[in-house]
Amino acid sequence: MLKLKAQRKTSIKLSLPRNLITLSFLSIIFILTVTGNLSLKAQGLNIPAKTWGLSFGNSKNFTGLRFNFRDRNVEKICGINITLWKPYRENKEAVVTGLSLGILPAAAELNGLNIGLLGAGALKNAVGLNFGLLGAGSGQNLYGFNFGLIGVGAGGNMVGLNLGGLGCGAGKNIKGINLGGLGAGAGEDLIGLNIAGLGVGAGKIVSGINAGLAGVGAGKNLNGITLAGLGAGAGENITGLVIGGLGAGAGKEIKGLMIAGLGAGAGEKIQGVIIAGLGAGAPKVQGIILSGIGAGGEKLRGLFLTAGEIKLTKGGYLHGVSVASLNYLQGNLTGVSIGVINYAWKVEKGFQFGLINIIRCNPRGLKILPIFNTGW
């Protein structure tokens, strides 16, 4: 009997704190509901002062610990702001600084630690640690550590450590460490460490360490170290180290080291080292091209090595060394051409080595020679 009484007393003592916690929580919910309904007429219940301390309800300017069901026409809050639901539309000028907690905490400006069960967002700018189980975002700029299980986004700029379960994106620029499960993209520039499961891209410049399982692309320039499962490309220039599973290309120039499973090319110029499984070329090439089947251009300077054909377009020149099964040079050669069949319009300085060597501008009897030919 004494043991039973002791156990009952112990259980009563243990249950009291739990009951108090439950009662306190229900009281807060009740107060928030009441003050939320009265928020149109009053600013809430503030203890001990109107502008600081402990607040229950829609206080517009307050410093301290604040509870509200749903914000409306709030101006400035400093401290800990806890809300149960997203604010009304009439909350376009609210500035919250400190710790913001809730299901969907939001304001015009969020500064500090902002954590939402579903999401966290700002109409204008969010600065600090912005965490949403689904997403985090801002209408203008997002600065700091930004995480969303689905995504992270900003209408303007996004700067810092940006992690999106599916993706991260910004209407203007993204700078920092940017990781997206599927993709990462910016309307203008994407700068930093940019890694995405499928693709990485920007409307203007992509710069830094860029990796995409499918591809990496830039509307203008692609700079840095780029790893693309399928392909990498830029509307204007590519500079740095590029590795593309299938291919890589630029609308204007390529500078650096490029390795492509199939092919690589530039609309104007290649300067550097190109290694391609099938072929590579540009109107102007300065450097080294190693390819499986072909290489070509109009103005070639450097070393060109392929198992297939090296082709020089009409009126062009090759200064350097060309090694291929077929060297078909519809222009001038200054250097050495080595192949099974060597053809050139003219050899200014240099010679041909191969089974058949043809120089169109040579005198009769010296146009086609075995083993060796030069400009006589």
C-alpha cells in the first residue's frame, strides 16, 4: 500500500510539469486567436510597455518576445517574432530583425535567423540564415545561408551558401556556393562553386567551378573549371578547363584546355589544347589539337594530330606540324606535314613526308612525289 501511494505521488508530481506545459501552450494559442481577431482594432496585449517586453497580438512596432497569429500592417519588430501563419497582403513595409519563427514567416525585410516549417520569405530582402522546409526566397535579394528542401530563389541577387533540394535560382546574379539537386541558374551571372544534378546555367556569365550531370551553359562567357556530363557551351567565350562528356563549344573563342568525348569547336578562334574523341576545329586555331577523326580551320598554328583528316579551308595557311592519314591543305604550308597522303597548294618553308605527297604549285614532274616533297 505504501509503495502504491508513493508511486501515485510520484506520477502526480511528474504529470504536473507536463500539464503546465500543455496549459501554457493552449493559453498562448487562445491569446493569439483572441488578439488576432482584435488586431484590426488594437495592436495587441503588450507587457510591460507598448513597444517593448512581451507582446501577444499584432503590435506594429515592438522590441522583445512577440507572438501573433498573422501579421498585418507591421512596421518594425526587433527580437523574437513567432507567428502561426503567413502575413496579410497589407504587410508590405514590415521589417523584422532577429529570430523569426513560424509556419510561413515573412516580411518586407527579414534580418537574422528566419526559420519556417514550410517556408521563409521576404518581399524585398532577406539577410542571414533563411531556412524553409519547402523553400526560402525573396522578391529582391537573398543574402547568407539559404536552404530549401525543394528550392531557394530570389527575384534579384542571391549571395552566400545556397542549397536547394531541387534547385536554386535568381533573376539577376548568384554568387557563392550554389548547390541544386536538379539545377542552378541565374538570369545574369552565376559565380562561385556551382554544382547541380542536371544542369548549371546563366543568361550572361558562368564563372568558377561549374559541374552539371547533363550540361553547363552560359549566354555569354563560361570561365573556370567546368565539368559537364553531356556538354558545355557558351554564346561567346570559354576560358579555362572544360571537360564535356559529349562535346563543348563557344560562339566566339575557346581559351585553355578542353577535353570532349565527341567534338569541340568555336565560331571564331581556339587558343590552347583541345582533345576530342571525333573532331575539333575553328576558323583560327593556335595551339594543339588531338582528335580521333578530324581537325580543321582556315588559319592554323601549332600541332595537329588525328587518325583521320586535317583539313585546311581554301586560301588558308598552316604553320606548324600536321600529322594525319590525310592532310588536305587548300592553302600554304609552313612546317611539316606527315601522313599517308599529303596535299597542299604551296609549301613555303617545310616539307611533306608520306606515301603520296602532292604540292599543286610545284613545277611539272615535282607536283606528286613519293616519300618526300617540298617547295622546289
